[in-house]
Amino acid sequence: MQLSEFRQKEFINREEEIKFLKDWLYNIPDEILWLYGPKSTGKTTLIEYVIEKELTSNLKIFDNYWIKYINFRGLMIGSYESFINSFFEEADGDDDFSGEISAKFNIGVIRLEAKALEKIKNRKKNLFNELIEKFKKVKKTKIIVIDEIQTLEDIYYNEEKELLKEFLNFCVRLTKELHLSHVVILSSNTIFIDRIYNDAKLKLTSEFKKIDHLDKETTFEYLDYKINELNLSLDKGLIWDYLGGCIPLIQRMFRKRVYFNSLKEYLENEVKVAKSEIIEILKRFLDREKRGIFRHIVADIIEKGYYRSLEDEKKAYLEVIDFMTGREIFFYDPPEQYVKGNNRLYEKAFERLTANMS
Ligand SMILES: Nc1ncnc2c1ncn2[C@@H]1O[C@H](COP(=O)(O)OP(=O)(O)OP(=O)(O)O)[C@@H](O)[C@H]1O
Ligand SMILES: [Mg+2]
């Protein structure tokens, strides 16, 4: 494990994932790449690191790339108009597709000339056909990265067409059909990923790469480094048992444990908070039958480390899995079809819960 600095914070090097992404981006675009995984594993940080540190910080390499990265999180997208406004910017001179390299390098939005943009806004031109034509003119390696794409769900392009479907069709054309641009899509909403995974056309044109919490070896190396740096004496096994390899949980532990008498007391408090959160959700939203199903699922997670979803799963089971995944308590892995806690802390809370659940 190596540590480096990224945006004035420490970055735990994800060597395998970085190598995978670089190799992927060096190849000819052929499939959409989906980065998925439990909540807060570092998907966004990873792709931003690769773009900023590995691709664009080296100007010589950067000269060969045309990269657009857009994070829909936090953008209030509720209509086609607001999608256009957050995705595109009116260019006062040359747009992103004219000339060799845009001097006004802007990673977040695509700059289009005013006239074309106006026609797209008025639906006089099809946005995606227009973009394909524009993409053909750029001779560099093109990469589009979309974070939190599920934001586009339930938005309509016009009365019949769903924006998300149109957008994904566009991504298939860019990759599989025309090999024009890389498309990397990130999401921790695995109910959404599951829907994509079960769409025959998209499954055939996509690769799914999981970005998981850190493994035990890397977590222990990181803990060794921090414990040494801060001159502490902490039980690494205990931290791993309660927090697993969840980076933000471990970082919070280093900041907050000083407010407790001991590490154990801090960790127990974290479990207590996670448990209360789950109890609140169970009480409010699940009836007795579904709470029973929840108990059955978590019993498997406690015993085996996962619950495997069956082919002919009963509807009520699927509803519980979907609901708790939507609430970010469960993590559901579509390719492997198993359910786990979204992080180790929730799994510890499951252990405590099964003792007194009704
Ligand atoms: N490799 C890393 N080294 C150090 N800190 C990291 C690393 N990856 C992520 N983090 C930290 O963990 C937190 C969560 O990261 P990030 O938001 O990238 O996760 P995510 O998987 O995109 O989350 P979400 O599921 O909410 O989209 C951030 O505070 C980030 O700084
Ligand atoms: Mg993210």
C-alpha cells in the first residue's frame, strides 16, 4: 500500500483499480464501464484521482485526451431543460469540438456553440445525434465520466422518450457501435445497477467493475501507518472487526475516538448508532412479516458473511432486499447476486439486532 497526497488529503493508493482503469482507457472503446460498489468505498475519489493525477496532470499525455467528467450529485435535475443546463454550456467562441485543443479546458460541462445549443433546447435538433457528429470531429481519445447517473431516472426527453434510456443508447453508440469514446459510469445505487444488469442489450455492451472496501491486508497496512504516525497503540484486529476496510469510517475513528475512554467504547458507540438507525427504519417501514424476512436475511449474513438471493426468490424477500438496499443498509451485488451489509458496522449492528428483534 502506498499513500500519496490528493487535494491536500491523504490518498490510499488503489493500485489494482488504478491499473485496471488505465488499461481500460488505453484500449479502444468497446463497452460501457460501470463502476459500482457499496456506499463510500471511494468510487468518485478513484475516478477523480485517475483523471487528475494519472491522465491530465501529465500534460504530454493530456494533450491526447478529451475528457468530460460530470457528477450529477447535488445538481437538481428534474427536467430535460435542467439536464441540458447542467451538461452543456454556451460557448462564446469556439466550442469544445472546434480546433485541436480547447484552451479553456473545462472538465465539467460540454461547451457548444450558441446556435446549436438553442436548437437542442428547442428540440429542433436531436441532442444525441448532434453530439455523435461532433464527437466524430475530435481526433483525441475521448472519455466521458458520469457520476450518479440514476439522477436521470424519471426524466422525459419528450412525451414518449425517457432521457435515461436515450442517454444510455447514446453511450452504447459511442462505445460498442462506433468506438468513438470511452464511457465510464459510477453508481452506488445497486438497485439501479441491477436494472441495468438485467437489461439484455446493456448487459451485452457493458463491463461491471466493483470498487469494494479495502481488503484486510491493505487496511492493516494503512492502520500500521496511521498508528505509527500518530504514535498510538490501538488494536488493529478490533478495528477491522468493527469497521472493516471502510475508509471514511476508519478516518472518522482516528478523529473521534479521543472523545471516548477507549477504542472499544468508541466502536461500541458506533454500533449503537448504526443499530438505532436500522431499528428506526424497521419500525417505520416494515411490517411484522417483512421484519421476519429481514431477520432471516441478516442471520445468513452473520453466519456466512452474505445472503445469496435465489433465482425464484419470493416477492416479499425481493421487496425487503430492494428496500434495505435503497436505504443503504444492505449492499446488493447484481453480478454475484448476494446481499451484505453496506459496511462492516451495519453487519455488527445486525448481530446485536437479531438478539432482540420481534
Ligand atoms: N483511496 C482513498 N484514500 C483516502 N481517502 C479516500 C479514498 N477513497 C475515498 N476516500 C475518502 O472516503 C470518502 C468517500 O469517498 P467517495 O465519496 O469517493 O466514495 P463513493 O464510493 O463515491 O461514495 P458514494 O457511494 O456515496 O458515491 C471521502 O471522504 C474520501 O475522501
Ligand atoms: Mg460517489
